[in-house]
Amino acid sequence: MTSAEGSDDQHAYDYVVVGAGVAGSIVAARLSDDPRTTVLLLEAGQELDDTPQTRDPERSAELLGTDADWAHTTEPQSGLGGRAVGWHAGRAVGGSSAVNASLWLRGGAADYDAWAAYGPGWDWAAALDAFRRHEGGGRGPLPVRASGEHPLKRAVFAAAEELGLVGGDHLSARPEGVDTLRLTARDGRRVTFADAFLGPARRRRNLRILTGAQATRVELADGRARGVTYRRDGGPPATAAARREVLLAAGAVRTPHLLLLSGIGPEDHLASLGIPVVAALPGVGRNLQDHICVGGSFRAAADFRPAGGAGTGGASAGAVVLARSGPGAEDPDIEIVLAPAAGGRRAGVTLGVIALQPRSRGTVRLAGADPLVPPLVDPGYLGDPSGEDLAVLRAGSRLAQRLLRTRALAPYAADPADLGFRDGATDDEVDTFVRRTASGMFHPAGTARFGPPGDPGAVLDADLRVRGIAGLRVVDASAIPLLNRGHSMAPTAVVAERAAGLVLTNDTHTTTDTGAHEAKEPQP
Ligand SMILES: Cc1cc2nc3c(=O)[nH]c(=O)nc-3n(C[C@H](O)[C@H](O)[C@H](O)COP(=O)(O)OP(=O)(O)OC[C@H]3O[C@@H](n4cnc5c(N)ncnc54)[C@H](O)[C@@H]3O)c2cc1C
């Protein structure tokens, strides 16, 4: 067995994984299954204590803005009337799954089959393989549970039926219509990906988890990743050597950040900051995608029991409708979540309208060469030239208002205008409401995506290896070429699960495809 021991400032492992979030937890656990393989997992954040705030998914908002949140702010968004909006990401063991809403919406077969245009082996079958391993039909490491019962939830089902939005089973290949919300929770308590995957692996002698360790650079020499330099709790830089591979799982903002800091990215951008270019890959930090939403909480007319803890309200008692914005939509492109508002003394309803297939694209760029300076995040919300994202949110907002006008939901909606626009509002009025109130879902993806040889936007080959650099892969949400019509833990888990399999089966010592960057991007 190769040893995982070593002094803190000079140590070597078979694999160095950066980031203990959704992807990093899966990958580190899988790679350390073999006791002869040594794995170092570097995590910038800390272990979170077991508290009501960390365990009750309804109280997750209380974690935002704390040390467990990278708490970025976007660049001013012209699509949102010039507003700069908060951009949250978990900074803790468990990553964003330690601070998020724990909602589990996989997306459907069409989402994952669309990835096949970007790389062989990426399709619904691969996704199902990961879901089966993780969910295990209710017996896997990741508990996926239906939200609890609540009168409002029953009313949402009835309202959807009134509007013909039936269909159901969002765990099927074609999710559509109304279904229960599902959460990655057990008995109403959040289960993070670290709980689910690292939990059983933590006792392994061949897996070392360093918290408070922020990676600042991938060490590269002779076209190969040799290790990772990091700063622990603000201390001096230390380097961990990787004998086989470095695997980046720092999330779709911090993974491209780390690549750029290491000289891997668009030549002009790196040169403008005086960073020597090691691999000119124009796709690094581009193609940033996020789901965008409108909505909020409003006072209910009916005096039902306010939410008061796990399983009794909030998302843990909610329902979700997947619908199409119009006859041209081949698959549902609108999600509407309705749930009792968590907390508060009066009964309330939380409603969210989400555009599921964003066309807008943004960027992650360096603000400077100092690794401790946060990157510039510009998601380009509602910036798609076609105006499709705005049109989908407009259609979704109108549909939400119709839902609130149904017989079933009328008792809960004090005034559907509470949504932010009056009945019979013009398109311009609804658009103004959308631009004034929309925000991101914090589902970033695509900033170091995979793609076929010759695809100029591809940062990775289909086996997730960084083009032109040996021994370096991206295994998190950054690799996703197209967001799913769902929420983003699921596709990230698919990427990570497949990544672990690829690492274990590939000959990791072969030179990677350096790619000639002339051909066109694949069309989804
Ligand atoms: C507030 C919020 C709510 C959300 N709600 C949902 C939801 O309900 N359902 C859903 O499916 N998705 C949700 N998401 C999105 C989901 O959590 C992410 O898509 C998913 O966690 C992405 O996984 P990842 O492994 O790519 O990144 P993460 O899970 O974010 O993990 C990245 C990890 O890397 C660490 N890291 C970053 N940089 C460094 C560095 N330089 N050195 C060392 N460590 C580093 C981070 O601290 C973090 O622990 C939400 C996200 C947020 C922020």
C-alpha cells in the first residue's frame, strides 16, 4: 500500500481531489474503495456542526452569508435592469449540498441523451446507472424522500388537475405535470453528499480529508498535473503531490477559477493578467449556465397551519408542476414549486417559477492573479439574444397566476396579484416584474465542459480529461455541457459517478487528446 502519511507541507497521494461537495464526496469515496489507493481530499470550508439550521432544509437560507457560503455577487446584470445579485455556493464539507434546499429533481431522458452529442457514453443509460447506485430504489446511500403531507400540497395537485397539468412521476424518463417534491433527506433531516458518500469512507486510513485547505494552483510540469498547492486556514502555501491524477471538484465557479489561476484558459484573458499560458483553452470559464427564477412568499387567505420545522412545511411539504411554455416546447421548460412558507407567525405560501432550459450564457473570469481574490461571476441572466428565457419566465409567471386562480388554490392565494403583477397584465408589465425580481437558482454548470475532438468550446475530452494536460480531470458541475430540466445535484452526481468509473478504468498514464480546435460546437 502506498502511504497517505506525510508532513503537512510535503506529501504525496495517488489522487488529489479538490472540493468535498457533491462531486468530490462521490469521487473521493469511490477512489478510496481500494485500500491500496491513497486519496487526499482538499476542502476550503469546514465540517458543519449538527444544528437545526444545518439539518433542517427549510432553514437553509440561514446558512447563506455565513462562513459556509462563498457568497459571491454577480457582475451587474443588464437583463435584470442592471442589478447585481447574490450568488451563493456552499463552502463546507458537503459543498453546496450542505447549504442548499435539498430538492431532488433529476430531469429526464432527453436531458441526458442530449449530452451524447458532446461525448460518447454520456446518455440516459449512464444517468440511470448513477441514479440506481445512489438512490438504490430507496435503499442506496442517498435517501430521496417525498415531501410530507400538507393540505396545500393536496390543493396544488387538485389545481394542476383543474388546468390539465397531469402526468406525474418525476423520477420517470419523461417527467411532466404535477408531482410531490422530493428531498435528499431522512426523517426530515438533510443528508449531504458528504454524509451519504464520505460518511462510510471517513474511517479509511487511505483517505485523508483536509478542511480549511483552499487550493490555489494546480502544479503543472512537462504537460502533466503533478499536484496541488493550497493554503490552510490562511497559513503559508503547501503542496500535495499527485502520483496519478488531480481531480477538480470545486464547483462550476471555483473549478474554472483554479484552472485559470494555473494557466489553463483563454490566452488573451490570462495574458492580460500576466499569467503564463500552459494550455490555451478558450472554453474555460465560458458557457456558464444557471436556472433563473421568479417568485417569493405571500400571505395566504386560508388560515392553515404555518410551517414549523422539518416535515411540516416549506419545501418539505411542497409540490412541483413541470409544464410547457407553449405548443413549440418539446419538453417541459417551466417548473413551478408551491409550498407552505417556512417559519413566520402567519400562514403563507412560497411560490417559485423556474425557466428549466436557459439559453443565456455567462462567464467566470479572474479579477486578478491573486488566488485569494474571488472570481468575477457574470451569468448573463436573460441575456440570450432570442429573448426565449424572458418569454419562458413570462409564460411561467402567467401559468402560476392561473394556478392561484383555480378553485383548489383560491383559498390559499389572498390575492394572485401578490405574485407581483395584476390580472390581465400586459406582456410588458409581466416582463418588468420578471426583470425586477428574477434571481438565479445557484445551479451553475458548464464552465469547463466536455466535448468532441475539435470542438473549440470543449475544455475536456469525453473522459473528462483536460485537453493537452495529462493527469488532470474535471469531475463536477463544470463538466456538464447542458443543464438538465431539473435541479443540478442530480446531473453533477451523474458526472461524478461516471468520472470515478473512468478514472478506475482508464489508463491514466496515456497522453490526453490535445484536440485541434477548428470544428464547430455540437448542436444539442
Ligand atoms: C443556496 C443553494 C440552493 C440550491 N438548491 C438546490 C436544490 O434544492 N437541489 C439541487 O439539486 N441543487 C441545488 N443547488 C445546486 C447544487 O447544490 C449544486 O449544483 C451542486 O452542489 C454542485 O456540485 P459540485 O460538486 O459541482 O459543487 P459543490 O457541491 O458546490 O462543491 C464544491 C466544493 O468545493 C469546495 N471548494 C471550492 N473551491 C475550492 C478550493 N479552491 N479549494 C478547496 N476546496 C474548494 C467548496 O467549498 C465546496 O465544498 C443549490 C445551490 C445553492 C448554493
